[in-house]
Amino acid sequence: MIGSGVLNGMAVTLRNFIGSYFEKDRLITVQYPEEREALPENYRNFPFLVYDTDDAEAGLRCVACKICEKECPPQCILIVKSEDKKPDYMGKQQFYPQVFDIDISVCMSCQICVEVCPFEAIKMDKVFELSRRERFDALLMRKDELAKSNTYYHAIHPLEAAEVDANLAAAAAKKKPAIEPRPTPNATT
Amino acid sequence: MESLEEIKARAEAAVPGARIDIVPNPGPANQPSLLLDNEHAAAIALFLRDDPALQLDHCSNATGVDWLDRTVSKKVKVKKVVEGEEKEVEETQEEFFPGYLEAVYHLYSMTHKHGPIVIRMRTADRAEGARLPSLTPIYRSAEFQEREIFDLYGVRFEGHPDLRRILMWDEFEDYPMRKDYREPDDYEYEPTAHDDVLEKAKQHSSARPKLDGAEKLTAQS
Amino acid sequence: MMSSGAERSAVEGPRSTALPVTPRDPSTALGMTARLEGELMEISMGPQHPSTHGVFRMNVALEGEVVRKLKPVFGYLHRNHEKIGENTSYLGSMPYTDRLDYFCSMTNNWAYALSVEKLAAIEVPERAEYLRVILAELTRLQNHASLLGFLLSDMGAWGTPLMYAFREREIILDLFESLSGSRMMCDYMRFGGCRCDLPPGWMERARKVVDAFPRFLDEFERLIVSNEILIARTQNVGRISGELAINAGITGPMLRACGVNYDLRKVDGYGFYPRFKFRVPLGDHGDCYDRLMMRVLEMRESIAILKQAMEQLPAGPIMNPKVKIRAFKPPAGEAYGRIEGPKGELGFYLISDGGPNPYRYRVRPPSFINLTVLEDLCLGHTVADVMVILGSIDIVMGEVDR
């Protein structure tokens, strides 16, 4: 019968339409912003700097080694080293960044800076609602905006943060600085 | 598949007057290439495509490479007379390789499922005389790729049915992928004053910066 | 309300005549910007067009509704990816490869990693190879699904099949998100393995997705395969012979629709593909309908590969420990590595001079080269068929222009 193919197709559409009232996986719209989907643990958006205690200045892990600045593909990080030194998590005197700017209109969230940081100082944040009203200065995030505490890091990436803490504790026990971060060990699946 | 030497011998026999060289490829990839002379390149490519043992009918990739003049310095042990005695002394020898623009083609065979054979053609001229024979009449897949080499490197392909710019707009001047391409000062065309725009503008009056990479090449290509 | 010309110019100012009209514009189909030449009318389809799969322009010279000449114009999305590759380190180019064919970032990453591994003779551990195969086949699934959705949407199905296809694609992208952190720009492969391992529970979710996919495929097939409108619009439209396809460098499903048995997963046998049993579907006529059905059949084969790979996935390291992440300097030389991407043969040609940046970094884009025969395919067909043919070639402007 001519038209049977079209009718077959319409039957599929009708099934999907009626089914969307009953089956959950046929109705997939999420009513944002009233409803939000949970972001997976590994989700990454823009980087942020981690500080250990409650003090954003003294507990900042970054030692201004400038490796992330060098490795960043679109060159969106600007670091200026400080003149003086302050003690790090192991008590050793280290430089700290006087200026740490990331231009988030340039950053492409590739997380290479996280991968190459030897001090577990920069990690990926999950915030994506970052719109601003101006194009140039407002999209430049400075050190005060970028620095977030370790508790915040535990809240957004619990598994990863637990592992980082274990690495840092092990390195402090051996009295050697933590070397380049390893990939996550095999999952048991 | 035959070795490159055998292919070279048979191609030179099939196309009289052809001169083919084998360009070694250092490094573990083991993909040496054949350097064809510009006069007979089209005939050699036709032989490579139609020869029953080779049947290289799939031109997978056609690309251009820019080599500038470079001096490679090597440390060589040389016997020299020093203070009346003949001794072996380490000396730095510098070898000068003139630059050229190059077109590289990767050929595979869909009938015999072997490959790749890499062929190259070179031209030393960087201005009006940068001409190479087009392989588009033999491999249709080279049509857009040779246009791209023309657009980005400035090499004119003789025998190409429709040679004009493909990725840049038609009125664009200069050839962006060349190593001595000078970038525009400011890509954004915004009225914001930033320091590196002013820095770049200063370079118009000074000599061009020396490029790295080309001089550190340790093997002849 | 119509105002006279004099009134209008008093308000807006005199019309500027600064721009000269070029009498011969080489990019147009007829070589001139005149609108009518004899009986041929020239129109420009694109660059802003809902159905051209990106910013792509075609200058078409029509006689009535029939295409007499066609010239494609590219370059609207040119981002000089190859020049950026020359100024960035090998690791830094990896996120840029995500953005080449933005639908299939995992396969782009794999092609680049494969080329660098060929260049520097790096070995990849077993688990990493299996993961690469799994992710590449998932990418193929979601790419073919979205292509079918887009093609049907271009043909006037007003987005319903597109939304069904995207529903499945979103599930697969959720898998990518929980693995690599980002839905589309995954930046997941590294030279010598993969960046990070599977999070807990990922494998079960992936198995569920792969088990549920055939239900979607059956439904989709019922939607399209026997649909008379689709058959009338795609059969015998845009036929291409096998010889022309081989000579024009066409690869991927478009080539196999002409009957040429050339699938890099079988020919080159890269990765661990020789360990899996799968068939290579071939078409008979080389027209749009065959190309469409190729994708449906390839999705079924991908599901077969996925099931085998997920079963055989071993435990072990996912990264070769000898490879440096920073300051990676492969030995001098050149290499050309290629894989069977969802759109065709994606190849990377790298020349290294021993330094941290490549000397020449070249992408062999399958969509760009598949477009060589666009004019041949469209001649003699109507304007409406041009969209169907373009859709069946499966292009992504990110790859065409780089």
C-alpha cells in the first residue's frame, strides 16, 4: 500500500509521544534552571587554585614555578613571582605568585595545567555559570577569585581530592616534594 | 610490496629521462620517500598508478612543506696538524642546505591494500617561479589539496584545472604557512590598546627574528 | 510604507559607492557576479544556511531548478590549526585536535596519538588500546546517529528524527563526560595510552547503553527505511562510481557505499581491531540511499565490536610509563598515521626536527577530500537534491577548514 512507510514512521512518532507520559527515558527535558542535573565527578570547566588551611594567602599551594603558564596551549595564564618566600605544606620556603591571572575567555578547559602541576596546586572547577556583562576586564579572573579552599575541592571532586591529600601526606612523610601527578589507578571494573 | 629501490629502478626504466632519488627518513617511523624531478613527475605518478604490481590508486594526502635556508653544524673528528704533531681534533663543521618549497604526496593502493609510497617534489624558487607539475589529472583527490598548497605556500601547480585560493579569501596576499610569514599586528581589530600590539608594530622597522627549528635539523632532507 | 529614493537618502545619507563591483569573481560558479547569464541563474547557498552543516557556501548556477554548475567555497571556519600546531608543543596540540571534527573528538585524539606514537615508536599498553577501541566505536555510534538525524532534518522531517538521534547521542556524551570531564572536547588520549582510567560504575553504564542501543536502531530503521518520501528523495540521487571514488580520494562510508571494500580497521589493522570479529558493510549503487544505509549498518557492526571489547577489557596500566608528559621530544623524522574515523580516513602527517614543537603538522581531513566530487554528484539534479547529497557526504566544517 502506498504510504505505508510514512504511516509506519508516524506510528513511531506517536509511540514516542504517548510514551513520554509514561516512560522516563522518552521524556528527557530538564527544566533548567529550576531543575538541574547532577554533574559527574570528573566534570571540568575552568581551573582554580587550591589553598590548604583557611588562609587564602598563606595556605596557597602554588609556588609560582610557571610550568602551567608555559604548557598552557592558548597561553591564558599570567604569573608574576613574588620577591619574598613563604613556607609551603612541608615547611620549606617557596616563592608564591604575586599575580596569577587566567583569562577565561581564552581558556579552553583542556586541563593540561592540572596535569603538569607538580605541586597539586591548580585543579579544575565545576562552575559554568560564569557570564559577565563586559568582554575584557570582567573575564579576567585574578588570584583572589581563583583561590578556593581544600574543603571546597573535597566537596566538588571527593575521590580526586582524597587521593591528592593521600599523595601530599605520603610526600610529606618521605620529606620529598610530590612529583608529577600520576594517572588515577585502575578502577576495579 | 617491493622495496623503494626496486620501485625506483622500474620507474626510471618506464619513464625515460626521469631522475628519482630516495630521501631517507631518520627516526623509527621508517617511511622513506622518493624525490621526483619536476619535469617527469606527472609521468612517474602515472606509472605508479597504473603499474599492475603497484596500483597506487589512492592519493591519500597531498601537503606542502616549507624549508628555509639552514646551516647544520656537526661535530666531526678531523686530523689536523697542531703544534707540529698530527692529532685528531674535534671540529665543528657547518653545512649549508639551501631552502625550498616542497609538495609531499602519500600514495596507497586500494586494490592491493599496501602502501604508503611517499613522493616529493621540490622547487627552490619562492617567488614567481615556484611552480610544480600538478598531479590532479592523475589523482583527482589532489585537486583541493593542491589548491590549499597554493593558497598557503604559494606554489603554483601547472596543469591544475582551477588554481585559486581555497581557505583564505580571494584578495588575500602573502602565503600564511610559510615559515617567514609575518603576522598582522592585531587580529582583533578592536580599539583596545595592548602592549604586544605596539611591540609587534615596532618590528616593522627592525630585521625579522631568526627562526628556530630549521637550523637544528640534524639530518639532511 | 514605500518612500521614494530621494526621501530615503535624505534621512540615511547618500548611498556609498565606495565598494567597486568586481566584474569577474573567481569563486562564483559562472565566474562573474552577474545574476543572470543567458538562461543560467546563479544563487549562493550559504554561508548562513540551516542545512549546510556549518559555514559552507556553494555557488550554484541553475537552469530553472536543475544544477548546471556548482562551486563550493570554503574557508569560513579556517583557524590555521596547522600553524598553531607548529608553534605549540606536541601535548599542547592534543586539545586542538578535539576541535577539528567536533563531533568525534575521541577519534581525532586517537589519530593524532597514533601518528606521534609512530613517529617516536611508543608502545601502548593493552588496556589503553581496548579503551581506545571502545571510545572510538562509541564515537562512531553517536556520529552516525546524529548524521542520520541531520540528514532527515534537512529533508524536511522538521527535527523529530534529529531529536530522537540526539537523545541517544546525549546518553553517550554523558558517558564521555563522566570519563574525561567534558562532553565533546574530551582531550582524552595521550602518547602512549590514555589520560585517566574509568571511574567506578562506568562500565555498567556503558554496557546498559550498548544493550539499549539496538532498540533505538530498530525504531529508527522503522522510521526511515521504508519511508516512501525518503526513498524517492535519496535513491538514484548523487550516484558515484567506484573508480571515480577511488581516484578522488574518497574514504569512509561514502567509499564503501560504492562497493569498494576498503576499511582501515581491516586494512591497516591499527590498535587491536584484528582481535574483533566484525563485518564491513558494502553498498551497491553509490547513491544517497546507500550512503544512508551504510551508516545504519555500520552502527550495528559497532555495537558488535563494543560488546566484544567490553567483554575482553583487561586490567592493567593505561599509560606507558616511559613517555614524558612535559618536554616531549620525539626523534627527528616524519610519520604519517591514519585511522578510520567515522567520516573517513583521518590522517596526521608530522615532521619532527627533534625539538619540542613539530616542524610540520598536517591534518588529512576526510570531509574536505570527500567534497572534491560535490560538483560531479550534483550536476543534473535539482536544488533540493543538493542538500540531500551534501548531507549524505557527512561533512563537518571544523575539519574541512581546520
